[in-house]
Amino acid sequence: MNTLMDVLRHRPGWVEVKDEGEWDFYWCDVSWLRENFDHTYMDEHVRISHFRNHYELTRKNYMVKNLKRFRKQLEREAGKLEAAKCDFFPKTFEMPCEYHLFVEEFRKNPGITWIMKPVARSQGKGIFLFRKLKDIMDWRKGTAGKKLTSLEAQQARSAVNPSGSHDSRCSDDQKEEIPVENYVAQRYIENPYLIGGRKFDLRVYVLVMSYIPLRAWLYRDGFARFSNTRFTLSSIDDQYVHLTNVAVQKTSPDYHPKKGCKWMLQRFRQYLASKHGPEAVESLFSDMDNIFIKSLQSVQKVIISDKHCFELYGYDILIDQDLKPWLLEVNASPSLTASSQEDYELKTCLLEDTLHIVDMEARLTGREKRVGGFDLMWNDGPVSREEGVPDLSEMGNFVTNTHLGCINDRKKQLRQLFRSLQGQKKPSS
């Protein structure tokens, strides 16, 4: 089910044009951006769906580099307590550039599990777990040790560094022997929170309309993605145990297409509240809000904040047994393919509300704090709740500070919003 094309084609007043036609709105892929952005003239009103150097946040190695730099900046400017608010990503090393640093860390903590991830692939491709240095040495010999032809090296540089301007931490010698593919080695979270004995992570959607000033919206709905196989550390080679990506899990022999492997966030929030109480859940979701804001702030000064651009990010969050959330990665092109009817409804509503906020029709005032399922999370500073309109969680009268996983009465909200906007319009003379 192609949610994106369904939403775009059913939007009132919008007309699809062919490649050679003039356009006002383009939901482009990142390859188009890389090849065409600098050569395309765009009028004031034109909008495209990515920031030019989005990869500063969405490539795993750049994301960690920016977060580490931001944490050091916070420690210098505001102290260690403030810097500690950035301790939400596992210890990570870029490979092969930081191979020797990784080996040093590895030997300090023998026996723990590490996970290797390609920096620019998705859907669980190329990921593996290991506990022995021999495994990483085999990988290094097989991947990082290969010398490339000059043409291959040039293509590899382009893939690793799309802008040609990003500072690399590789030495000059390593640049001459560019790896076929860069990876990150990351400490594996060995104590994930389990439901029914199975591991899961959360997919959460954040819409950024501007980086300067930072203006970000958080979507109330999202989902938990479960593995089909009960969690165990005794087998680190079973991808169905450790990787929760739907693309991986749907190939499992135990996968049921009708049942799927997802929970909606409202159901997940209710489950946690019944197990741990609303205060603990509120603290967890507040910590997730902190992840969204701090990660965006970490790239605020390096992302090219072009007024024509917006970005719908897919955040992947893992929760451990202590109810601590961990940022795994941020996706520039989160999957918009629906795996079920419930999934289809979530993603079509998400896209419709994204288009409402992008506002090609110029219907909004710019003062809105909620549009459909989106709540304005940051507007050059934290956004205060509207007075007199408390948001209550499903679990009694506990007032929430975050809207993630809360009731999403979007149709009612949109009717009221656009009715009020209609009433504000002055009659034509």
C-alpha cells in the first residue's frame, strides 16, 4: 500500500506533474537531492522533503560525532549535569577510522556484546553482533583492507561524504585506502525491556520545519516493533532475536502477516502505565522528548537550514529494563509502506498532517501549537502548554508533560482548527 502517493493524489487542489513539468512541492529521495539541489532554482513558495545535508543526523557515524561534540560543548558551557542529558546513545566507534580506539575499549570490557552496523544502510542490512575480537579482525581484513581502484575510491568518497565538505576523522593514509563500506561498532544493549519475552524498539516521528530557528513537531502516534523470537543472549547470530526491523521480521518462519509485529504507541503507553504506574511512564516519555530535542540541537549549527526544506524523521528508540531510553538511529526516509490496515491509517494520517503543517495552501497563522496528530515541541525554545486545555493520559487524571502516545483525536482537532481559521478570514469586499 503506497501511502505517500495515495495522500498526495487525494489532496484537494493538488495536481501531479511529470518529470519535465514545473512543480511547487517535491517529496524527493535523497539521491535526487544530492544530484539536483544545487542546480535547481526554487521560488519562495517551493518546498522539498529533505534538508540539503540531512545526513549530519541520519548517518550513524555523523550522528554520533555531532552528539559527542554537542555533549562536550554543553559540559564547557553549562557543566556536567547538563552534558549528562546527552548520555542517551551507546558507546560507539567509527570503523575503520577508530579501530584502535575500539580495540582499547574492547579489551577493557571483555565478554560484553557489540553490534556492527553499516553507517548508511537501513532495514537491518549488514548488521551483525560479536563478542570476540577475532570476528572484527575478520571483518576488517575482508572489508576495510580492500584497496579500491581510483574510480571506486572516488565513488566511495562520494557515498561517505555526499557534500564533499564534511570533516573526516580518518587519517590521510586511511583516505588512500577507503573501505568498501564504513561501519560503526556500538555497545549492544544487553538488558532490553521485554514484553512477552520479546525485544522491541519504538518508531517515533519528528517533523522539523526549520533549524534556524529550530522549529520541531512531535507526532502523537507511532509504534513498537517486536521481534518474533524470544530474547536471549545465548545466540547472537539469530537476527530474528536481535533485530526488530519489520523488513527482517517479516521473513521469519513465525511471522503472521495478519497479526504483524507492531503495537501502536497508545497501547504501549497503557501497558507500561499498568505495569509501572503513570509517573514512571511520564518520566520515560519525558526522557524521550529530551532525546529528540538534544539530537536536533546537536546538528542545529551544521544543518543547512534552507527555507525551502523540511524533514520528517523516523527516530528509533530502545528502552532498557531500567526504563532508560536509548537512541539507536534517526532515519531520513522512514518507511511509508504499510504492513497492515492499522499501519496504513497511521501513515496516511501522519502524511496528511505533515502536509497541513508544510501548508502549501497558506491556511495556518503560524501560531498553532497543534495540527492534527502533531504537537509543536520546540519553537526556538520549549513550547508551553495552552492554558485551560490540559492533556490527560489514558490512565486516570495524571496530567502529562508529553503528548507522545496520548489520545489522538486528530479529526476533531482538525475540524476545530480549520473552522476557527475560516472564521478568522476577513470577508472579501
